[in-house]
Amino acid sequence: MIKKVCIGLTILLLLNACQAPDSMSLQSNDHSQNMGDWFSDSNSDSSQYGYSRLQREQVHTFNGQKAIAPIDRDEISTKITQLVLSDPHIEEAATLITDQYALVVYVSQKKESNSDEQIADTVRRTAESVIPRYYEVFVADDHGMFENIERFQNLSSKNSDALGTLKDTIEKMQKYPQGMESSSTKSMNKDEEKMREIHS
């Protein structure tokens, strides 16, 4: 009798385990990392390639919503600032990351070989290389603008009162060179305009 009960329980446990969704059993390999460690300084083996393979069902949560990786805005802002400072023409930099904007303020060494537009282009492209495509990037080469973005550092995207001030800051930044618009950027802008028209 006890033997039959044990066998029955074992079969029930096996059947229950087989019904777990694939998203519960994502396999990890030796090279997997937490999302927060993407840009981590502790990830010292930067020569290691990155690879992942998933099926559509694996990126859905149990209630059918897509599982979107959270963005660590502080970490990304630090990495953008560090990358911008890797340019020998930049002396100081600061980055603010909101839910849809990346604002980069920097101070460059004025040299004849590099125009303001070229330096702005490099800074903008550096930021664009780190953040998701839907972000808009604005840059300004002006020491006085540091305080303008610094005042937002302790706010969140839920603070709607600051949105007007943020947009004013963006308007000020747009008066500075924003870099050269490449053909791919023009193409992306046209695509975004079409998407906005569709969703309007």
C-alpha cells in the first residue's frame, strides 16, 4: 500500500514538473550574468563574446505580458560619462538618463582640428551606442549646463511636475551643436515620424 502511494506521488510530481512553462526553465551557462551587471566594472573579462538564444514564449511572464529588462539609469549614465571622457578632447562630462531622454553635458578642449559639431557628434553617438534606440539624446558643450541637468538627479519619471522644466532644459541644450545627422539617423527619424503618425 505504501509502495503504491509513493509511486503515485512520484508520478504526480513528475507530471506537475512537466507542465511548468518553458520560461521557468531558462538554462544559464557559465557566461550568464544579472541584468544589472551588463556594464559592471566587475565584468573584467571584456574579451568574452556575448550570446543568448530565446524563444518568443520565454520572454513572456505568466500573465502574458512581455518581460522587459529594467534599465539601471544610474549605471548607464555612469558608463556613458566614462565613455565620453575616453575622448581626449573632453575634460569633464555629466549624463542624465530619464525614461526617454539622455542629456549629456561636457566641456571640450577647443582645438582647430576638431570642430564643435564633430565633438558633439562623437558625444551624441557615444551615448546612442549605450542606450535603447527609442531614447532621444541631447548634448551641450557648456560648463554652465552641468547644474541644469544635475538638479534632476534625484527625481523619477513619475514626477510629472518636473517635466516642463526638463523640456526647458532640452530646449536650451538644442541651441548647442548636436552633431552631424547621418543618413542612418535621417532614416531612423523618418521611421519614427511614420510610427508617430500611425499611433496618432
